[in-house]
Amino acid sequence: MGRWLRVVCGSGERDDLSNSRSGKESIWMIRQRDFWIYLLLSIVTCGIYGIYFWYKYTEDVNTVCYGDGQETMNYILVVLLSLVTCGIFTFIWVYQLGNRLQANAPRYQLSFQENGTSALLWYIFGSLICGIGPYIAQYSLIKNMNALATAYNEYNSQPTEPTPAP
């Protein structure tokens, strides 16, 4: 779930997190995440898996959205700042994350209806609906990131023609 996989273009080699000295370009493929597995494992581990999940999620967001001039904050810092601000920083982080995903969708010929405002509204007012609002917001963030990850993987897995030597 969300592990990084390196594919070395043109060689058919695949390995996890090792350096290639072959001179071939390496591309990090991003795996899909499943909301229901995230929810189940978060419940079973009393929230510990949730912290790990969102930590890896933000790393992948930074990879997919690289070059947009922004960086999604490390989730461990989000947790710590949320503790200091009594949870308010979580709302800011969700808002920024939703807007970043929506802003980067056109780079991959995608369009998202959900943005930071909709995620924030689900977090705040959706909590009044039996507390399921934040889960709806998380589901939409995961769904949008999965769409971006698929497009990112497809874009980066296309073979490129070799550049002729001078």
C-alpha cells in the first residue's frame, strides 16, 4: 500500500529503493491506496496506521506535484502542530492539500470537483452528520490522489526514444 517502486526504463529491472549505477533513468511508481483498508487498519492499530498512511501519502503528493512551487508538509509535523493548536492546524492542512491536488490535476489532463474548500467543509460541518464528514473528506482526498498517481505512473512509464549520441 503506497510503497515506492523503482522501474529502470529500458532495462526491465525492478527493485525497491536501491540506487541505479547503470546510467539509466529511474522513475518512482506510486501505488494506489484503498480507503477501506486505511480505515480498517487505522481502527485495528488505534490510529497508528493512519499516521503512517498520511505520512506516506504526503510523500507521494510531493512526488506527483513536484514542480508546482509548493510542498505538502510532513504529516508528523501536522500531527504535532495539530496537538499544539487543538486540532485547528489539521483543517489548514486539509484545505491546502485539497487545493494542491485540484491545482495539479490539469497537469495530468484531469479535473477534480473536490478542492480544499469542499474537504474543509466536510471536515467541519460533516462532523455534525454522525461524525462521518471527515471520512468523506479523506475518501475524496485519497480518490483524487489515486487518480493523480495513475496519471503520473502512466505518464512516466511511457518509453522515451533514446537521444542520439553527438
